Amino acid sequence: MKGIKTQPEIELQIDLNVTSYIPDEYIEDSNQKIEIYQNIALCKNEQDIQNIIDEIIDRFGNIPKEVENLIQIAKIKYLAKNLKISKIASKNTAVVFTFEPNQFKSDITELVKKYSNKIKFSNSIKPMITLEIGTTEEQQILTQATQFLLGITGTGTE
């Protein structure tokens, strides 16, 4: 359409040291597995996440840890996209959040107050925040990354 500017969608890369996939023992049919992967990838808010969790439990039973991790990464993804983050990656016992140029909007002094020496800020062309998790334990990585993103968005913690 003429005159309407659309923002190009940021391509978000997530590279966390977390096991996240749908095991063959949980969903054997490859078509069903692809459908679930697609539904998880399309999650854009908390309601979508809850709907996919309900659907998976209804159709396949209790969710294994790998699928829970996959769903948690989908949540991290939609939170990060809203913050104009282009990359989230594990680095040793930390998680690095890379923002698009000129897109970091949070008050860094508030983040420093909240996280003190657990965060490092790098203000280059693409600003980066390194959050020290202190462990390589998967659940801690996912939980702390999610809480950090929720804290930046101002929606609080879960």
C-alpha cells in the first residue's frame, strides 16, 4: 500500500546452550511434529504459549523437559523481538543480549541497581548486555533470561 511504512521484522538468532527439541518417543508422527514446531514458532504472546501447552498436553500427554525448553525459548523469542533484540547467545555461564542499532531503550542505571555486578553493558553500534547467570544449568539459563527480558520490558517477573 502507498504511504504506509512498515517496520522490517528483526531476524532474531537464539543460540542458548539448552536442549530443545521434540523427542521421537513423544511425537512419533513427523507431520504432527512439524505442526507442533510451527505452532510453537508462531507464538507471539503469553496466551499463544498457554494455548500451545494446552494443545500439546491434550494431544500427547505430559510434556518432556526438551519440549518445555523449546516452549520457553519461544517465550524468550517474542519478548526479545518486542525489545528489538537481534541475538541472544550463551557464553560460558552468561547470556549475551545484542540489540539492533539505536534500539536499547531501558534505563541502564536501573538495570545496574537491580543486577549490580551480574551485568555488563557494551554500547557499540549494536548495544550488548551480558547477564552473568553463574551456571550452565539449562533451567537457570532459561528462567533468568526470561526474567531479565520481562524486567527490561517493565512487565515484572513471572
